[in-house]
Amino acid sequence: MINFSIKHAVLCIASSLLLSLEAQGQSSVHVYGASWVDFPLVKKIGLYQTPLVSKSWLTRDIPKLAELEVRSMRYEMACGKDDLYGQPCVTGTTSELTYNLNDINYLLSQCKKHSPVLVISHGYTPTLLQRRPTEWSGFMDPPTDLSTWATINRRFAREWKVRRYTNSYVEIWNEPDLKDGFFTGTVDDYLNIYEAAAPAVSEGYSDIKVGGPAGAFSGWHQPLVDRVKSKDLPLDFLSGHAYGTEYAWQLNDMRNALNRLGRNEAEMLLTEYSPYAAADYQADGPVERAESAMTFFNALPGMLEYTDLTYVNWAQFIDPGFFVGDKLGIIDRDSGSRKALFNAFKLYGMMPADRRRINIVSTKLQGMASASDHCVAAVVWNTKEGEEQMRLTLDDLPFQSGQLEVYHIDESHNSWYETHDQNLVASRSEHFETTTGSISINEVVRSKGVCFVRFVADNAPTLFPTIKLGNIIRTHQWFPNRTNTASYALFDPKTWTIRMSSNKEAKGRALVGIEAENMPDVIKVEGLSSGHIIKREASSTLNIRVDYQVTDGTYTHSTLYHAGIYSAANAPKLPWGTGREADTVVEVEDMNNFTIDIAAHKPTDFNGRIIISFDMQSVGSSVKQNYQLSQGTVTGIEHIEALTPANTEGKEAVYNLQGQRMNALHKGINIVRSSNGQCSKVFIKK
């Protein structure tokens, strides 16, 4: 604890510095390039596309997604609104249904090229099941036949399976709690709709995640959880919406309901979000102007603290076309122009994910910073009126020379509404050199504007590569403690990067699993650590585990890799895969540099699907561990240190295979020798 006199002195110094800077008319921004902090700038901020668009707009604008580092796209199917895009998708009678999903598949397939995750809203009531089929608002009524409703949902899910929309989500309905907006029924009517649809979706596509209610408010999450528990229904996630600057009420309500559910794998999604209320998203309003970029960045720090919030779908992608006053899109519907919001998304995508400490002394400015081995970036925004002089200083730059880039979004820069220039253009781009690892620049941050500064090393590789390692089926999350101080593990499906942090929990567990097919035989693992990772107690672990699925669809075998922070007797169980302790344990020399030989340990009836899990527990607070996966190659096999005969049942076998030390207790060991008597491959069987 700081005593009063010291604390008072610190406050006086800080106040004096602030007054001094104000007197000079300048703010101070200090970035520490080597100091990792929570929470990472992961690209979980995706987009939401309404059906209030035309196919020509989609054809024109979906390619622009390639400019953004988004990970998810949500689409609301809008069944029963037969005059909208993609409708009618179901016609016929309850005894003979006809489907037309061509337009919807066009949109989803094009989005999938740029966004690895789709969120598909299954709603509303198709015309053939409406109680008031002659009235436009009939889509809001509960379906007249829940059995047929289930059949339709099953068929939709089978379509997504055939189309290979893997690693995706299905929401049942959209905002059913918005009375006379999207649903006329009661909460019990919605629960009946969910009870019919959710199992049908899982039957149609067992790998897709299903959930709801995509609530406009926060009152229906707990009733949904109670119905799910009482009927043992599938529920992989809860979803909600929030408009306006406040969103914590929605996220906290979902957290409370998920704690009540008691399923640690269940996720929460904010499938519609905008910091603007209805009065502000009209044409010519704040959402169209440069200040929307500042509002975008101002919303992010709080959202990033919710590490159990998997995805946020920003409302919206293209302006909707049937309500003229609604201009929420990041792309103008009429011209296809990129708005200031689009450019804000683009700048955020240009930032490395790993957060760095930033210290700002200012009454107006806020900001975030991040870095990688080849790039350091900072974004600073002015929350108030009037421009602000800024001196930005960067310490611990990890390279000595490169390119400095500065971008502004304000009334004079990179805002289509004010400048009629939609393209993001740097206001400053120049070569720099430093021998001290420190550099300072002066910039002006205009009224409610954004200033983005980035340093990129000479000859830097592609900063944000798309890694094609295998086909991701689904991600397995684990949330034993749903708080902003909890440990966490985050997976980026575009870059195959895993970020783990103990955060403020010394004994916390960070765990994530990736279920995938068509993986290479050998996976290269490259890691990066921050903090002192040691085995602090018997249950401490830092390991990577591979579980193998066989032809009958079950997981029967697993191999676990560690570098000393592991104890088989105290190993925490995995909630997926085989559900038991690892069959084979491999000790490697360095968890930050080794290879996983998928082929060497696969069972004979392996069907090509694995779950690769990353587990860190009880290694101390403020510890971080990153992993980057890529395709590896088989290296030469070294001489086996000890050859244990196959009949030494119950004894420990110690080998050295490809530089990896293998310690295992087995019932039987089969050794395949090469012609010169050295071991060429080791098969270990329980």
C-alpha cells in the first residue's frame, strides 16, 4: 500500500505535469514497446448485414471486406418478409416444402471468403406458417406448426453443412423481445420456438453452434437458460444486442444467465452493436461524419476487457435500403463509398494484436498501443471539441529503422462525408532510423478526431498473413470464471494464433481447443512468453494436447506435449476429446520452438479430425503465452536412447524422438527399426 504522503506527492507531480502540458498546449503520449499488458487487440469486432439490401450492392461491396481484418459476419435471413433480399426462401405446404436458398448462399459464400466465421439468424415465420399471411406483419407471429418449423430449421442447417460453413453460429430468431418489432408472441412462445428449432439445427449440422435469443433487451436470457436446463436442449451461446454507448448491462446479464446455465463451454455474442441511438444514426448525422471513427475507437477498450465475449457484430456493413433515414452502415448504400467508420475499422485491423502499455497525460486524448517483432502502432483519439497538440514518444522499439506512417480521420482527412474522398490515405510517410530504440514525433489530433501512428521495420514480412493450416470445424471455449479479471485463451481463426493470459488470477486456467480437419502431418509451434512461467504447485501446467477422432466419430487417443510444467498425477481434465488423461506424454526441450508430429501418433482408424488444445494453469498472475501454428516438416530422427522391449508392461519407457524427450507409462510398445538398427518410428499403444 502507498502511504498518504507518497501518494500525495505522486498526485502532485502528475497534476503539475498536466498543468505544464496544458500551459504549453500539448498532451503527452508515451508508448512502451516492450511492456505487454491486457487486453489484446484481437479482431473480434465483426460486421452485421441486414437483408435490407440488393444483390447488386452486395456484389459491389463484399470484396471490400478484404481490406478489413474482420473475423465474423452476421446475416439475418428474414423469412416471411418476402419482399426482402433472399426471400421467399421457403414455400409450398407443410407436407411438401420447397426451398430456394440461392441468394442467401451467394451472400454467405462471398462473406466466407473474407470472414472465417458466419453468424446466421434463423427467423422469422415463413409465409406458409403465418397466422396472418395476407398481412405484411405476419412474419412476427409465432409459427402455426412447430413441427414444420423444426423441419425447416433442420433443412437450413443441412444446407450450411453441405456448403461447408464451418466454425459458425446459428441464432434462433432475432430480437423476439422487441414487441411488435420482430415478434408478437410471449416469452413462452419464443421458448417453444427455440425448443423446436435448436435440436433440429443440431441434428442437421452437429458441428455448428446454436443459441439465441438475439435479444434487444436483457430479460429473456434467464428464461431461455431455464428452459434449456429443464429440457436438456442444446445451447452453445447466448446472444444480445445493444445500441448506444452503454452495453455492459447486456453483457453482464448474459454472464449471469450463463453462470446459471453451468456450462463452461457456452459463449456469449453481441450480434448487433452500435454506439449510436436512433436520433444519431439518421442521414447527415454523427454516424456519417468523421467523429464516428472516434466513437468507434472509444467503444473498443471496454469491449476488449470482456474476454468471454467471442464476437461483436457491428451494425452495419452496407446502409439498409428500405428505411431512408437509417445510415448506420460503414459503406454508403447509394455510392458504395467507404465512410469514416470503414476507415476506422481498417486502421484497427492494421494494429498488431498484442497490447502494449501506453501512458497519456491529457484532458482530451485517449488511446491504445500494440506491437509485434516488426511493427509498433498507436491510435489516439480526441473525445472533445478543439484540436490538441500531441507529442508521442516510443521507447523500446524492437528494430532500428523502417517506415513511419501517420493517418488522421477528422473533418479534413479520410472521411467521405466531409472530404468526398473514401480512400484511406496517410498524411505522413517517411523513413526513420534510431540507435537508441526511442523516437518522438509531434502531431495534432483534431476535434473529435483520430490520429494513428505506425512504425514498420525495414524488410518486414507480411504483418497479418492468412495462415491456411487446416479446415477449422469449431472452437472449444472454456470459461470457468466469467469476470474481467479472469484468465483467458483466445484463438484467431485467420492467423492460427493462440493468446493465453493468466491476467490477475495466479491459479487461473486459460484453455481453448480447436477442432479441425485436413491438418498437415507435422505442425510447427512457435511461442512467445511474457512473465515468469514456472511450476508453482502440483496442478501447474503449460501443455499442448492433440486428441484424435476415429471412424465412428469418437475420440479415442491423445498425445500431450510439455516442457516440464506438467504432472500426470495432477493434470487437469479436458472437457472435450477423450475425456481422460493423455495416452502419450511427450516432453520437449522448448515449448516455444518444437514440432507436433500428427501422423506419428495417430490411431490406425484415424478419420482425419483432431482437437488441438492449449492449456495453462496455476503459473502465476500477469503471465502471457502466445503460440503461432504453421505447417512443419519432418526432421531427421535421432538414435533412441533406450529400447524398451514390448513385453515390459507397466514400466516407464524413455526415448528421444526428433529431439523430443518422451516419457510414458504404457502397456505395450511397438518399435519399428530402420535397417541400421536405429529406430525410425515409435508407435505407443495403451
